[in-house]
Amino acid sequence: MSSSIAAREPGAEQAKEETPAGNHGADAAAAPSRNRSQTLSILIFRGRPEDTPAARITDLYVAASDDSNTNSTFRLDGRPGSYRAGELPNLAAPRLRPDYRSQIHVATLPATSVAGTSLHDTIKGVVINNDDPSWGCQHWVGDVVMTLHELGIITEDEGDRAIDAMMNIILAAPR
């Protein structure tokens, strides 16, 4: 599975798949709120060079409910055996990125600070399995969601619905 942004070709056709658990835009993150919050989503991109289930790319996306539309995309960078988690702040809206397929809402959470560093730190701190050559970004997203549930940051239902929706979109790729 390719996990580098370089694998995404600029100008590629953009599409979006609807899912019951999906949030296909920044509407939830942009809604005004009395309390600061952050919305966690799973992003799915078309696989390269072929769009197959194994090649689909998954990232995590955290959007803050602030006036600046602060957001961070978390992705697994590297190759099997040498992956690392990376954070890219304030990229374009997911639906405007090359090879975008879907955005799945996981949960809207209270922010402990403007940057929401505890959620960010938790995501970046999830163990990366560089010992298994078949392990990649789809596994990493699942591991992050499971860790967030184990820590009580999201509910089991939120995690299960998001992972089920992610798998349905991944498996809908041409074979």
C-alpha cells in the first residue's frame, strides 16, 4: 500500500462516496459552538498506481472549531518496515485534494486547547508496526481508532461505525 503524498497525482479526478457514517465536508467542524471542539475524521484516497482495496490510502483529519479553520492531517509516511506518523497542518479541505474518495466522521470532541494537542499527541503516539511487511496505513488508522476508544476519548460505537464505513469504502474499490 502506498502511503506517501507523492503517490497522489495532482489534477486527478476527484470523487466522493456517500456513507451513512460519513461527513463529506467541513460542515460539522465549521459549525459555531460555545465550547471549543475538534472533529476527528478518516480520509480515504484512491490507490495508486491502481485503485484496488489494498492500495487505498487512509489518513486521519482533525479540524478545530475555531475562526481560523485550523486543521491537521495525520498520515503514515514511508515504506513497509520504516513507517512513521506525520502531521501536516492546514492543508486544503479534504474534498479538494487529489484522489479524494471520502471523509468519514468519527467523533466531535472537546478541545483541551486551541491546538487540541492531547488528541494530536495521542494520534502521533500510537505504535507503528514496522515488523509486519503487510501492515500499512489502513491498519494504522484502525489502531489509532482502537487506541482512542481504549483511552475513553471516543466510544466503542463511534469507533465501530467509523471503521465499518472505512472498510466499506475501501472494499468498494475496483479489484
